[in-house]
Amino acid sequence: MVLLGLDAVLGVVVTVALAAGAVVGRALTPSAAIVAAAFGIAIVVLAGFPFLILLALFVVASALATRYRFEEKRQRSVQEGVGGERGISNVVAHIVVPTALAGAFAFRLGPPAEVAALYATALAFGASDTFASEFGVLAGRARSLLHGRPVAPGTNGGVSGTGEGFAFIGAGLTAVVGYGLFVLFGTGVPAAVRFLPIVAVAGFLGCQVDSLLGETLENRGFLGKGGTNFVAMVSSVGIAAVLFLAIGGAA
């Protein structure tokens, strides 16, 4: 579904306005907003408004999670950025895969229904990872996902009951909202009985991959934070793709 004419112009205007709003709301730095706008324009023109709206809601939810008890996070030096804003590397890590999937949807590089679901999965991972981080750092205790040893909340690879709970909430909410948006706009997607659990579970599992990569590769300097996020998002999409292939997607 490639937007043309006035629809494309509207998509561009809305995307630029959303990026500007993200700067005003201190969710993104100005340079990160420019990058986000460029990718967002590609997404909306290639795939349509439900894809853009789901992306925008992810950004809003991430910003709200970041602002939750922000002063406490700042005092403990576990806050995002200086004032909660996200920079270029974070934006790129979270938007390249969704943009590629929007292109795959536009040019029918795979079953469109499943590709739309994979797009939702990528953002479900993003929400899961963000919620786990932003709420998990406030937990009183955390343990290494790999070894089970106690670690300080916010440590790469450290997980807590609070963080894991919110990780699943983030993935699950994205699955529900994504399904609702696609149905509302008439975008064909797999049946809810497949879409919802696969998107939610794959998003959540990708978050666990992120923790494992953080403890093993990121802590050893083989990956940066952005690289960890990117690889984990790809793994989340891969898990969802395997599940759709295993059980069938659209019926």
C-alpha cells in the first residue's frame, strides 16, 4: 500500500509534526528527530497510516515510561540521556528493522498479513525492552539472567520480577493495539488467535535475547547498546516468523 498524491503529502506532514512534537516533549534530541522523521516518512508512504500510528504510539509509551519517577532514576544515574531524551543511535537501532518491514509490505516481499504482524513484533520488542529497562531499574533487586547472581538494577543482563512483568505488558499492549489498528484501517493480518500471542511472545522473548546479549557481548565491548537492541529486535522478528511458519499465519 504505497501512498500517493495528497495521502502521501498528508503522511509527510503528520510525520514531521510528530517528530517536532517528540523534540518539544523531550522524547528525542533534535538530530534524532530528524532521523526519525526520515524513516517515519518512508514507513508511512510505503505502508500506510496504521504503521505510522503504531510507531508513534511506541514513541509516546517509551517517553512516558522514561518519565516515570525520572528524578529517582537521575539520582541513581540510570536515566536515559540527560533529561530522558533519546539520541540518534537509539532511534536507528529501533527503526531500521520496522522500516525494512514496511518496505517488504509495500513491495510484497512475503505474505503481507504476516509482514504486518512482523512489523508489530519489532515494535513489541521495542516496547518490551523499554518497559523492562525503565521500570526494572526501579526494582529493589535484580539477578543475572545468565547466571542468576544478584546484580544492581540497571546492569546489562540483569532482570527483576518487576522488569519482566512490565516487559510482557509492553509486548502484549503493542500486540493488542497493533491488531486493533490494522483491523480498523482494513490491513489484512493473521487471525487474532495467532497474531496476538505470537507478537506478544516474540516481542517478550526478544527482550530476553537483549538481556543475554547485554551480559555477554555488550559487557565485553563486542556490541554497543544500539547494536544489542538491533540484534535483539531482529531475533524477535525471526522468532515470530518461525512461529507463523510453524502454525500458519493468515487463516
